[in-house]
Amino acid sequence: MELLQVTFQGPSVDDPELFELLPPELRALLEQINGFVQFGGGLHIRGASRDPEWHSLRRAWMSEHAFHSYYRALGATDIPFGEDYLGNQFILRDGLVARMEAELGHVTELNLTLPDFIEAVQADPVNTLNLEPLHGFQEDNGPLEPGELLHADPPLCSDQAMTGYTLTRKPAVQHLADLRRYYTKIKVMSDTGRINASKHA
């Protein structure tokens, strides 16, 4: 499969034990290229690598920093194979791709196999990944560097964000840790599924 606008390619597989645990469709993708970043940071697919840590699938799936250790909607068999530029996670669950909002932990089933998901991204990245906010950021700030994500202030799930928000770049490891901390603070949800950011700063 041709991958468009690749701005980072992962190093060679150096975590064969983890690689052998992956479902065939994910192994096939990582055999072609061991993880990558596309669209100036719009999509990051993790690799079977121990370093860099922001790229390591083991770190995201099987370490003390594993997403399922923090987010109630995820289980140990959910594979967080990728993320978008905001840190929302793409999960492989029972052979199908799901998307988890990192601020709230909500999971949406996309009902796509991994090959179908990758193909849909290549065909229409702007709509599949909601890249318009990233493009707006890039106009003034340039593309994200590998290992960077965007932080939204106020959080996108908040009422305040409906009237505007700012995006700033952050190291991915730090940003994901901040999102986990934010998620654990959320106690009260409004009827619309949004929160008051001032109460959860």
C-alpha cells in the first residue's frame, strides 16, 4: 500500500517478542514500514520498537504507561496502534479499528479493518482525521516534528472550547501524560457530554 506524505519512518523492528504477539494485519503493516508519521503530524502509527519512547507500541500497550491502565473503556487486549495529532488513540479491537477520545476516554467503533482504515486515510486524510485544525496551526507554525502532538486550551471537550481554543505543540510523551491526568479529574458531565473546563483545571 502506498503511504502518502510520510514525514517519519520508524527504525527496524527491535522488539520481536511484541511483534510476534500482533495480529497478522498489523504485523503486515509494520513489516512494510515499522511505524510512521504522516501529514505533518496528522497520523502516527506506532512501531515494534523500544525507542524512541513516543514511537514504542510496547510502551503504549504493555508497560506501566499502557493506555488500558488509565482508561476504563480499554482492555489489555485493545492495541493502541496509532494516534492523531491531538493524542486521540486508534485502537485495534477484535480485528476492527476504534477511536478513543483522550480527553474523555470515549470509544467510537469505526467498523473498519486495519487495511481499510489505512486505505481510507490515504484516500481522504482531511475528513478521516479531521485535519483542518492541524492545517490552521501549520499555516503559522509549520508541521509538527516527529514526537510532537498538539495541546488544546481550553480542552476540546469543554463548553469554553465551543467559542474558541488555541493549539500549542508539546512533546508527545508529556502531552499524553497530561491528557491522562485530565481524564482522571473529570467527575461531572453535562447533559451534552461536555464539561466546564474551569472546574477541572
